[in-house]
Amino acid sequence: MAIELNSFFNLSHYEYGEAFFGSYKGMRYRLAREPLENVKFVPVDQRSPATLMATVWPEPYAYAHTDDSLKTSENFEVSQEGLEKAVEWFNEQYQSRISEWTK
């Protein structure tokens, strides 16, 4: 696997309303809890529904400076299993669209 699970923060990091950004051979990626809000100190039963949103886009620009039409996103359950599936999805996106990343 190209992008490893251990390169991501643990699941509790995303409860602080912070995204994780990375890149791999021409593909940039972002993983964040959506909605992007700090819920660390909100009781679990009082939190609004959320997902882990994984997004990929081509280099060279940062997430905020890339047109939304160039971004592809997928939502996953906020759980360890969801985190693992998101990492698998990042790798699938890289492999299935390799020509886009290596231009």
C-alpha cells in the first residue's frame, strides 16, 4: 500500500475540528470530520451526525486554492473502520487515476 494508515493522526484528532492533509506522487489528499467543528468536549449523544470526508485532487495547489471541480470526495463512518476504509480509498484513487497524478 502506498499511503499507510500510520501516516494519519488517530481518530480522536478529528474531533478537534482539524483536517489532515497529505500528498503522494502528484495526488493531494485531505481527511476531516464533516461538519468540520470541534466536538472534543461535546458529549457523544449531543453531537450532530458526522462523517469522515476523504478528498483527493491533483497537485500543485492547496485544498483552499483548488477549484472544487478538480476534487473528488467520499464519506466514511467516523470509526476506526471508517478511517481504515478512507485510507484504502485514497490508495484506490491513486491507482485507478494514476495518469492524472503523474502528469
